Amino acid sequence: MADCRFANDEAGIAALADWAGCHGAGLVVMEASGGVEQDAFPALWQAGMPCALNNPKAVRRFAEAMGRLEKT
């Protein structure tokens, strides 16, 4: 899957939901990082898209365990 960026506004969140649905995403996982996720998570959830918030430290530790030392 290609990297994509979406604006953190109503149109961007709608585009994210469409993109995830078109690519068969079973789950949208967001890092709980400074509030950026606060608009996207409820909007996706209300649209019926399964989503989860993960602790940034846990994500980093998982990346390290998998041998991926770059920013995740």
C-alpha cells in the first residue's frame, strides 16, 4: 500500500475513510499523539470504520522489536 497523507479536516477525514474502504482496510490504527487524532477517530468510528488508538510508546517499542529503528 502506498503512503498517503490526508488533511486533518472534514474533507481529509472523509477522503481517509474512502481510501481505507477502497483498499479493504479492516482496521484504521492511529497513534494517540497530541490531539491530531481527536477529530479523525470519532468521525471514522461514526462512519462505521473500525479504528483503534495506540499508545505512541508501545508503537515505538513494537517497531524496535521488529528491527525497524526509523520513525514509525
